[in-house]
Amino acid sequence: MRKNIPYGRQRILEEDIDAVVDTLKSDFLTQGPKVKEFEENFARYIGSKYAVAVANGTAALHLSVLSLGIKKGAKVITSPLTFVATANAVLYAGGEIDFCDIDPNTLLIDINLLRKKLSDAPKGTYCGIIPVDFAGASIQMDEFKSLADEYNLWLLEDACHAPGGYFFNSSKVKNNCGNGNYADLAIFSFHPVKHIAAGEGGMITTNDFKLYKKLLTLRTHGINKSTEEIEKNHEDWYYEMQELGYNYRLNEISCSLGISQLNRAEEELFKRNQIARSYFEAFKNISEIQLMNENLEGHAFHLFIIKTKKRNKLYEYLKSKNISPQIHYIPVHLQPYYQNIGFNHGDYPIVEDYYQDCITLPLFPSLTEEEIKYIISVVKSFFYE
């Protein structure tokens, strides 16, 4: 196959282009009606009461941490198996980051290790937890909520990999990732390789009205125009900067694209699951491959990850065949910056062991049947030749 196959790619249809063109012809390119429409549609899809659109997923993390009231030096726990932005956001706000190792089967934070970490620490050491829905697998948020309540911690769910994913709580009730039933806030990303591609963009969901209002203010320079909330009441041009905020708005163009993409989110999710099913079936009898997350129930399949002791050779072989795999992720604590602030090799052995063997195969809705068969044949040829 001559055309290169990336690990992820946006799917843009004529309806997406038409939506963007309509906005380009409208009166608003920013701060117009499409932002509110996207927020309302997304909240309805996820099942939360409120949603706030922001510039990107990192901005969503940063504003969320600020809204939760993190104090300078306060410590937050997250997974070392995530993109660096998850941990960085805590540092942006003046907090300190700590990690908890993963469950080798789910690749999510191991709640038993987390419980031990909290019980071993002096009371008040931590202020919050950021669980990560990695690769599309859903965190069992009801269990994390119980643990967080026990230690009086807030919960911020990083659901960037899992819009449309879900889990069943202890009462067997289905809960969508980020629906606000357990986490104080949840965040999503609309980067081109994600489920909903808006070019860039992020979303914060919550069921807490006070947090929602706080996010709206922080998103736009800390400025408030509400006549009920400003300290003075002048003409309609009057506004007040009531706290130090940011310009983290999302533009109308991205929101229009996001709305269009959201309209077919379930169709795209179904396609992701079909591709994952094809991979599982094709690779299940290859002894040198360890398949991850074989239970399709509730999985959003942002990524399809396998483990093999021949990871590096497989990586180069796939590239030689015009297939571009990826590695998700280099554990955050192994990054030079985090090494410089005190983390070391060996701190989290389970995620480090995972990192040595993991590789991400292409998975996105616009993969053709021909491409899927080609990827499968190339992987098989590597192990069987």
C-alpha cells in the first residue's frame, strides 16, 4: 500500500464543510450563538447538566483545576499513563503533582494502590484526584467517588479519550463518561485525532452550578457582565473584571465543526468498535501479542493498543510498510522535566513495564476495509515470517 496510514485521522464530510462555511458567512466568528449550541448539545450527549467550551483540552484542565480552588503547594494525584497536559495543569495552578501506578489489565489508575497511597499519607496531604479514562476505557467513577469522599478530595475526570464511553455502577446503572454524577468536573478534547474533531477545542462538563458559573468567568479574562452579579449596575456596555481569568474561549468556526461531528458521534463510535473487533479476532491467537481491553462493553476505543516484547522491531516494520503506529504514552514521570523535579525511574514499575512493550495500531472511523485488512496482514506477516 503506497499511501501512509496514520494511527489516527479526522473524518471530515461535506456536512462538516457546509457547517463551517455557513458560519464563515454569518455575523459571528467568535462569541456568537454556535458556542452555546455546541455546549448544550454536548451536555445532552454526555448527560451532564452543564458544559463549557474552551480553547483546547489543556485549557479545560487548567480552568478546572483553578475552579476547584487548588492552593499553592496543594498535591494532586493522577495517572502516569496520560499525556503530559493532565499533570502540567496542576503545576500551572501552583499545585504539586503525584502519581499512582496503573492496573496492568485496564491501564487505568489502580484503585487499590490509590487507597494505600492515601491511607499511608498524613491527613490533608492531597486535595484532589484526576482519574484518566485511558484509550477509551472508562474509570469506575463510583468507586473513586467513595474513596475521594472518604478523604475529602475533589475529583476531576480526564475523559478526553472516552466521549460516548460508559461504565455500570454498583447498582448496574449505566453512566456515561463525564456525566457529572460522580466527578466534580470532567474534561474532553476535540483535537483532530479524537472522537469529535473540531480542529482544536475542549469541553468541561459538570452538574455543579457554582463551578459552571466560575468556569464561565475564568474562561473570559475573569470578566462578568451579569447585572445580578456585578458590583455596580451601569449601561449595557459595563463589565467588571472580578478575578484573574484567561482568554480560553472557543471560536464559532470550531464550534460549528464540533456540532456537525457530534451529530454522528454514535455512528463513528460504532465504527471504532467494529475495527477493534476485527483486530481482536485477527490477533487473538498470536502468542507474542498481548491484547488490551478485550471487553468492548462501554469502551470508546480512542486507541487500539497491543503489547509485545518485539515492540521496537514491530514499530520499524510497520513504518517500512507505510503504516505509522504510535506509542501511548511515555509515562509522565519519565519526562526530563518531571525527573528534574524529583521523580525517578522505578517509581511506578507497572506503567514502566507497560511502556516497554506497548504500541498503538491505526484506529479511526475512515479506515477502509482494504486498509484494515492490510494492517492485519502486515502485523501477522511480522510475527509469522
